Amino acid sequence: MAANYDNSAWFYDRLSRMVYGRAIIRSQVYLLEWIPAGGAILIVGGGSGWILDEITKRHPSGLNISYVEISAKMMALSRKRNAGNNNISYINDAIENLTDETNYDVVITPFLFDNFTEQTLQKVFVYIHHRLKPQGIWLNTDFKLTGKWWQNVLLKSMLLFFRLVCRIEAKKLPDIEKCFEQHNYNAIDQKSFFGEFILSTVYSKKSKF
């Protein structure tokens, strides 16, 4: 069965704050300045939707947002967030099942890819990749191992917990940065958080020649 965060919806945000303080929030908010006014935005795996509140602070209107979240309970929480006068389509499904043909100016993937094996990462990545316009912006936040012993301990504990509770398939962190390199993206801004364990990156999609 596919990973689904229904079982953790009621405590997920509190648990993340307990472990990471505000680093999870700060790492994602850091990227939001790259969202252009009037843009078409795709958010994949938005969780409880607090990021919509933060986006609305910067863009109270004018955005067209497709909000994709596979967990029905997370989606229910997201619908209660402040979207201002932005146009939001809530899609309670896996991103691979999205059938519309919208091309997006910005893609946001917050802690999405750490759920996947390398094989699933490639599949999901390519699907999203084809939805992003040439020269579009991809805002990605995820974990990164930089050789510190405690990072491996924390990562293994976290993956084991969410394999048991939410049925994620990952047993190790896939090579996310390599995936962006293989698909011809440029990293144009980057910042690390929580002892370099969390990495937020702004990628620009190169135009086809």
C-alpha cells in the first residue's frame, strides 16, 4: 500500500516541532520569496497545510494553486487554512494520478522525496518535472546527510518510525540532488538548517534547446 500520513495527521506538526524546533518551518518559509505574483503553483505533499498560511501572508490574492496531498486527514486540516483570495484546487490523491494538463511556474516539494526509494523518486520526479514550465522554479526542502554521526541516527529512527506508522517505503535517503542534476536543473539559491541536516534549494529548470 502507498504511504499515507493519515495515522500521523493529529500529531505530525507537534512531533516535528518537538524534534526540530522551528527549523522545519524556517527551511520552507525561506523559499517562499521566490513565488511570483500571479503565478501558477503546484504544491506536492503539503501535509497539514500551514504553508498556505505563509504563502497568503506574501500573496493574499492572485495565485492559482494546485494543492496535492494523498492523506485525507492532512487534506482536511489544509482546507481550514487561510488561502486569502487565491484560487486553490485541493487534490486528495497521489501526484502521479493528476490528470489535468496545467503547466506551472513554481513547484513546491516539502520533505516529499525522503519517503521514496530511488526507483519511486525517479518516477515521481519525472512526472512533476514535466508539469513545470521551462525556466520555472522548483522549491525543494529535504534532509541531507553531511557526515555527522547524529544525522544518520536521527534519519534511521525517523524512517523506521514512519515506515511503521505511515507505511513509507524508504529505508534510506535517496539521492535527491543527483536527480535534479540528471534532469538539467540549476541550483540558484540554497540554505541549510538544523546543523546542515535540512537543505532548502531553489532550482531553475533549464529551457530545452
